[in-house]
Amino acid sequence: MPKPIPPDPDAPVEEHRKFARQYLASRSNKVKPVNHPGNDKVPEDDDYRPADYDPEDV
Amino acid sequence: MVYRPPFRKQGDGSRCQWSNCNPASHAMASHRHRRGRDPLNHHRWPPKPPEIRNRISSRCGGTDLAENKSAVAHLYEVNMDIRYNVPWDTFRSLIVSGRGAVVCIKYSVIAPTRFDASPGFTGTHAVYVNERRRSDGAYLVYDPLADGRRAGIPKGPQWWPGSLLKRACGAYPSASYGKVHASFTRDTEP
């Protein structure tokens, strides 16, 4: 089956819908990213807390 | 007009709030996926970050797309479609087709811009993308850190230039320029 090609961004929405259905049907979500053993999981020591975080602000 | 879910901030005072970017983004995506309709199961509606976090783990720390997908399926009967390393043109087309998406980004790309919602933060992050504006190719991004908690912090959804979103997605550690790790909602548009 040929690989679907995304339409031009200004193409009619129906073309994008058709492409999206084909794409999602053709690609398994089992494909995991390579070279990142954490598989997207942010390491425990990666602090999300904003540097300027102040509990009084929330 | 594309359906727009309510904005959910991650800094809501709940447990693990500053590591809840992915649950907050999935709360907004779930709302979009269901167009605001309560599944009428025994879980709370509307979707909120703490419920998703509690479903995933009793511990704090980052969460991934798969964990959040599983949580929102259980809580809200939402079936997100995860795809890794999606080419940018493909991502754009899926958004134009009527889907929203949670995407993984590196905040160091956003930090030097007026969209920076957490000065000093440069780590990995998740945001919800609702739609693309045809006139200039900008994307309506719901950054869960953008809560306007003080002057200079953006508040609510912002139109990010397409080039900025593309760079931020491509800078995510396991992605590369022009690729996106994303979890898509269903096509919600009539």
C-alpha cells in the first residue's frame, strides 16, 4: 500500500480528513521513539516547578 | 469554528501540580474529544488534571503519553491515538482535519519568547494544540503553565507561530527537527 502523502495545508478539509484516516490506519501506535530509554517519561529529577514558583501565587 | 475546550492550568494547588503538564493537557484534549459531553459514568466530569494524575500514579514526576491515554480511556471513555515521530506536514494535516493533539516539547525553545509561561524553566513539557489558523499558519496552543499567575505570564490559549511549535516539538529529546510525538483526539468537527 503506498504511503499516504499529506495534502497542501490550504487543501479542502475533506482531503485532510481522508489523509488523516489513511495515516492513522497505516501506522501502529506501537512504534516507540528510539534513543530514549525512558520512552517519553520525564526523568524523576527533571523538575517541572517553575523557577519563579511561589505557593502564594496559586 | 473549531470546538474549543476550557483551559486547564496545571498549577491548581493539587498534588504534583508542577509535574502535571501531561495530565492537564490530556484533560483539555479529553474535553475536546467529547465536545464537552459527560460520558455519564461514575467518574467526575469535566476532566481535571488531579483525577488523571491520581489514576496514573500515587507518586509525582513526569508522565508519558501512553499512561495518560490509558487514564483518560478509563475515566472519560476517550480513545486517544498516539503516534511517535510524526512528520510535521502530517501533524499539520491531522490538526487541519479536525483533531486536537497533546504534543511533547522542549521548553528551552519557548523560554526566550513572549510565550514563556515559566521563566527559568527549560525542561521537557506537554501542551495541548487545538487548531491551526489558516491565515498565518499559527496554532492555538493551550500551555498548562500559562495561567497568568503574575504580570508577564501569558494566560490561557495563545496563538504560537507554526515555526515555533515545530522547533519546540523537534527539540524534544527523543524526537528530531521536523518530527512530533503526539496523541490525537478523534475528529470532532461536523
